[in-house]
Amino acid sequence: MPRIVVEVMPKPEILDPQGKAIASALPHLGFQDFSAVRQGKRFELSVDGEVTDEALAQARKAAEEMLSNPVIEDVVDVRVEDA
């Protein structure tokens, strides 16, 4: 079953306390190569049948109006993935 994947990230100017917490924990767990982390959200929208242009447009609209908070988040990707 195909799905539409929506990725949402905090705007660059918005503080990301979860990302900072993860970044500070990584070295303690032996991961030394990372200097920063930004944490976002991923949504998977399952589609019955083929993903049409209309379904993709609806997903983009839902991403902008419901799945993200446009004041503090950007929709960075809306794409089709095979399950």
C-alpha cells in the first residue's frame, strides 16, 4: 500500500530543546561525530490504491493546515513512498 510521507521541522530561528538534549546525550553514549541535532516530526499517510496528484495536493494542504504549526514549524518534505 503506498503512502505519503510528510516531514515537519522546527523553523531555524526556533529553539529546539529536544534536539539540544539529544545532542548533549550523544557523546555520553559514545557518538562523538555530531555537533548538533534538530528533532522534527514524520507523518505517514496511507493511501488506498494509487497516489494521485489530488491526494498529494490534499496531503500538502493537511501538512500546512493541520500537521504543522506554521508559526514555529516548516513543512520540509511531502513525498510518496512505497510501503
